[in-house]
Amino acid sequence: MNAGDRVRVERADQTHEGVLLPSTTADHLVVKLDGGYNVGIDRAAADVEVLEADAHEIEEGGDGNASTVEFDEDLPTVSLISTGGTIASTVDYRTGAVTAQFDAEDVLRAVPDLAGLANYRGRVVANILSENMTPDVWRELAEAVHEEIEAGADGVVVMHGTDTMQYSAAALSFMLDTPVPVVFTGSQRSADRPSSDNVMNAVCAVEAAKSDAAEVMVCMHASESDDVCALHRGTRVRKNHTSRRDAFETVGAKPLGEVDYETGERPEVSFRRDYAERGAADLAIAPELNPEVELLKFAPGMDTSFLDAVEGKDGLVIEGTGLGHVHTDLIPRIEDLVDDGTTVVMTSQCIEGRVCDRVYDTGRDLLDAGVVEAGDTLPGTAMVKLMWALEHTSDPETTMAEPVAGELTERSVPWE
Ligand code: GLU
């Protein structure tokens, strides 16, 4: 029994028929019913009969070229990788096991507006809400992107839930050197709502994936209208609204560029800042992460014993107040952590600006305790970077204070 199989499930006095979806737990089956709803079913309490095996499984060993969509040699090839979230609910999983390829036809069935923009390769890495992302999935995703580029993709689009897209984009920014664009996109409103942003975001992301910017980027609505998508650098972006379609913003700078959806027949991509050019970097991957890192937000009144939970961890990123402070009573405990080998990094819970612990006493005491300042690195990005730096650099403390993937500016400059 595989994801993509058509199944009949009997449990108690109910019978369900539909297509088996990839499930994140071994204990549950997830079935897409013919009406479109997904049901989760306790595996132990259900009898399952496979009515029809996944067509792609049957074709295994064939020529692997089942798609009827013709390859257009004048168009670039874009690989679409799905990880889940609202945008992926448009993707038809009839053919998708977790690591399976889904082909050009499946992509175009999901978002017909993508027709004629590129040749497509499709791939499912996960089918999860992005709050369920883990460093292991980031790694699988980076490896899948790497494989797609190696196989000849001229650009990659990653479809992802919006809640933690910024963490995944940051993770891939550190893990990959890419000669082609890698563009994350998602959707704040599902496809069944008139205000859905999924088609425009997907189309703009494909255009960005064909562009000259070989960066890991996030492509999402730039305004509440269906006019422009913004292109954000993967390490500097933040989801700043729970539900608006233009929830994503670049922090501390202008976005890298934009995709104008309203101009002419094809959306136009333009850039406002310097970017790494297509082909400039050789493809490389450094996907290992040390997951023994926590991100902690300080608040007045925080119990000192809260830090006990971090004992033995390899890294701690603190979101301090203002320039990078915590209550004086926490500082000896932080010093103990540093002495025991935990790399402790300071960021700020202010959205804009950079930490500077030389100005006030508590800051200077934190520096004396061995805390490292992460400049203007965003807290979530700093956490991902520390996971990466602990694996890939001999001196993670120094790395955290230096830019690696556009996450840290040497000095803050005013911007329009
Ligand atoms: N919270 C879910 C996620 O981030 C669904 C919403 C969305 O796709 O943005 O995956």
C-alpha cells in the first residue's frame, strides 16, 4: 500500500473511499475523499483494501516518461517541490508518494496558469503543515533541491506553508551554494476562496525561478492587490501578519526585487538590490545541522530556572530586549551555560536594528559572560545559522558575528 493508491477503508460502521496521501505518522492513514476532504484514520482500527495501485508505481520500470505534456526546448525547466501547507492543497496527490516524482501534467493540473511558462519537473518532499517542519525535513528539502539542480533544473520553486517558511528559506540559504534561483512560495488563502493568492504566487515564483538571481528567495504578494509579488532574501524575511496576503516583509532593507503580475502577458521580474547572478556559484551542499539549539525570548519576570531546560544543549539564541538585554539575575546562569560549552547568541526582539551590548551594564555583563552578538541577524535565522555553524565551522562564535548568506549586514544604513 503506497501513497497515491486508491483505497477503501472500513472502520466501525463507516466506509471511506479515496486516495491515500502521504502521512507523517506510522499510526495514521490520511485519505483524500472523493469530495475533496482529507480524513485521518487510526490504522489499527481500520481495514484497508487497495482498489487501484498508484499509476506511477505501475509504470515503474517503464520508460518513466508518462507525461503527455510536451517538452518545449525554448523554455527553461523549473522544478516544483512540494512540502505541504495551504498552497500544496492545490496539488493533486493522486500520484504523490512522499519522495515520488509528480510529473509536468500533475503540476499543470494543480495550477493551469503555469502552462507555457516553463517545462516542469515535480517532486513531493513532504505533505505537512509548516509548523510541523523539523531540521530533518530542511535537510531532505535541501538534498532534493540539490538533486533537481544537478538533474538540470534551471530554477526551483518550493511550495511551503507560510508559518515557518522563513526558517526553511534560511536553512537552505546556509546549506546550499546555488547557481540557479531557489524560490519559496506559499499561500495565505486556500484555493477555494475567491481571494486566494495561490495562483499569482505560484506564477510569480516560476518567473522568479527563471530569473537571473541565483539566491534562495521568498516570493509572496507585495500588496493586498493582485498586482506585484515581492522577492525577499531567504535570510532576511519575516512573516509579519497572520492572514494578509502581503504578510511577508524584508526586515531592515528593501526586498531584493519584485515580480510585476499586471504588466503585459507575462509577469516581469526586476531587481532593486544587488544579487548573486545565475551561474556565478558552483552547486554545493552542506546540509548537516546540529539540532541541539534552542531559541528563547526573554520577558520581564522570566523564571531563572527556565534556563535549566537548555543545560547540555550546544547552542542557545536569546531574543533579548532592545540592544540585547536580559534581567541581571539571568546572567550568572547564562555564564554557567557558556562555561559548560553552550554557544549563547544574542539577538533582539525589536524587529529592526542590531544588538549592541556595549552601551548598558547588563549588556557588558552579558559580553563578559561570553555571549556572542549576532548583529542584525533575525532571531529565527540566527537559530538556524547556529545549527549550521556548529556543524560546519570550527569557530561558531566568530561565524555568528560574520555574514554567511546575506543574513547580517556589517552596519545598518537608512533605506527607503
Ligand atoms: N499553518 C499552516 C502552514 O504554515 C497552513 C497555512 C499556510 O499554508 O500558510 O503550513
